[in-house]
Amino acid sequence: MLRARRLASIVVVAALGLGGLAACRSEPSVAAYLGDRKVTDAQVTQIFDGAKSTATPAADPTAQPQPGATPVPSPAVSRQQVVDLEVSLDLGRQVAKDQGVQPVNAVTADQVATELGVPAESTYAKDYTEWVNLSQGIFAKISTSVGKATDDQLRGVYDALVKVKAIDAGFDLAQIKQAFGDGEFVAAAYQLTGMLEKAATASDTSVNPRYLPLSAPMVVSSQSGAVFYDLPYLEGGDTVNDRA
């Protein structure tokens, strides 16, 4: 657990507040409409299947693999996270184009795949790598205009980290501020939020209710290593979705 230690050395954090997204189109076989392009359920399944690891988790960490045992694919990500990534990446590309931003070479697909536990050749690993490098380019562009994170923003990121057990539950606001230091990475995330909202509205992006609420794929470096988590940004009422 991180307890009250500072979260530092941000790899990428993007709280994608895509309030402009709406489920205004409703073909059952379509997961998301990205302007005039569709992400179908079949494509989601293909990316999801490709992200499955061939490692066989053992209940006993000291247990040895049995001779002749067939590795059982273990999903490192969910179908929901595939949709989260594909929508986020598409909008991120639009923002980068509008801002004249070029991706940086912050991470490689091999590095991302190792951290996520997915095959390096998978579409998920490649798209996640593009997302990290694109986001880093955007953050570099807006770094001089980042303000101070609000209390609600600090609490939102804290709650997302608690969900993945990356930080202890039960912190009050003072403890959250101590853990996050100056909170600059939170403020930057929410600045990007507004940019992506505009991109979503401009491109007429919409998401199938099955994949609501939608979350932003995020990763932050801590003293314990990379921490991956999902930050919800678009609510969908009482819809059923694939989020674990």
C-alpha cells in the first residue's frame, strides 16, 4: 500500500471527462461511434482476445507447473477496458491534432505489455502505448497552464486508486493532499478533460449504453512501481456493462 507516501513521477494520467459523449445511436452490434467510424463488438472481442495472457496463475506461488499442462489464457483486461481505451485514444488523437502536438517516446510496447500483463504484439498493448505517448505530448503542451487541483478532483483520483487497492481507504482530505503532494498531475488530468469533452462533441462521438459508465485508462508511477487504474468519466445510469 502507498499509505501517505507521495505519488510521484507521473508516467501518464488522463482523466477524460467526456461529458459530450451520448448514446444517441443504438445499433446493438456497435460498441461506440467515433464520428463516422464505428467500433463494433466484433472488433472489441478481437482486441480483448488478443490481450489474453498465456500465463497460468497458480494459487500457491511456490507451486511448480505440471509437466504437459496446457497454459490457460488469463484476461488481463476486460471488454469494458478495451472500449475505454479505443474511445480515449481516438479523442486523444483529435486533441493532439488540434493542439499541434506530437507523441513523445515515453514508453515502448514491450514496456507497456510487461506492466499490463498482455502480449507485446497485441493491439491492446500497441494502442495503450500510443495512448501513453500521445498523452505525454499533450501534457507537455499544457504543463505551463496547469492550475491547482480542486478538492473534488483530488478525491476523485484518490477513490480510483482505492478501488485498485493502490492506496489505503479511509483517508481524509488532509491525508489525500499529503499523499498527492502538490497534486499537479490531478489538475493536468482535469485540464485535459475539458479538451476531450470538446473533441467528443465536435466529432459526434457516442457510446453503446452497455459500455457506460466509461472510464479513462490511467497509470501513475509510485514508489512501488506503476499503478494502473480506471477513472470513471461518463455515467450511464443503471445500465449493465462488462466492467469487473
